[in-house]
Amino acid sequence: MLGIAASPRTDGNTDTLLREVLRGAADAGAHTEFLPLRSLRMRPCAECGRCQATGRCALDDDLAPVLDKLLAADHVVLASPIFFVGVSAQAKTLIDRCQAFWSLKYVLKKPLYDPPRPARRGLFVSCCGWHKPTMFDGARRTVKALFVCLELAYAGELLYPSIDAEGDILGHPTALAEAYAAGAALARGEAIPAPPATP
């Protein structure tokens, strides 16, 4: 299980949730990896079009091996705070670089996986400083589009509004337990328990 930490803040709220997801998965028997994007030297998609000929991103930076990890993982957890109703710049850079996978599938008409791997699933984890749950709508659509491209079934989401300052998530009454349970369920191939609806 690959955990993508897309917050620019080290040990922030989404980092904390992601670590709990991975802890639950590890306790359920999964091999896990916590991968912080903020530590990588990343270039945004240059829209050079070269991936349409090769199915591979032509940019040579620290994201190149991460793209391989996205295909190798059985499950992917993307954890990003909300910025302007979307994912973080770090997450969006990674997502845009996945254009190479889109080119491989839809331009070159080649499979991402040979043989196919239909059991892969993805989980979205996020926090937002504003209290309106609709603030997650844009990010959710972006992450779902990524998961469709990567052929990851959208297994669920853990979305927490009114979580902004560093450490806020530690005061949430149920979030850490929900994250742990989600990781364990993802590792076992079970349905992700849905957190209570936020008014």
C-alpha cells in the first residue's frame, strides 16, 4: 500500500491521518510505504506531448520513480489538504504528470498492466480549514479522475472540515480511529467504513 503525503507541511493533519491509515493496513498484514511529495524535486507537466509517443513521462526528476510506484502498488492512499477547493500543489503536480498513463491507455491503446490487476483500490484522505463539506467537491473530482486513469477503484474517502491549524486533527473525537479502520479494511479487501456525515 502506497501512501502519498501531499501536504507541504511536515507532520500536519493529513500526514497524521495517512500514518494512521498505513498503521491500520500494516497491522492487517500489508506492506506499506509513506511517501512525502514535499521532499522531492518535482517539475510540473510541460505538455511536451512526448508521452503520446512513448507512454512514459519524458521529464527526469524525483517523480519518475514515484510514477512506477503508482503502478506497482496494490492500493494507493492520497492524502492532501484543501487549497482553493482543490488538492495541494504537490498533489496536482503528481496528478498532472500521470498524463503519461492517460496517453498510454487512450492514445497508444496499450494496457497499464499486463496481466490486468482488477483488485486495486484507492482511498482519498483530506482536511479543510473551512466548515463547509462542499469545499471537498473539487478535490474529490480530481482524485476520482486520477484513480480512473490508474484503474484504482474509488474505495472511499476520509474528509474532515474545520481542521486547519497544525495538530487540529488530534482533537477530533473519531478521526484517528476512522483512519486506522479504513487502512485495515483497505488491506483486507473489505468495504471502507463510512465516517459519520458532517453537517
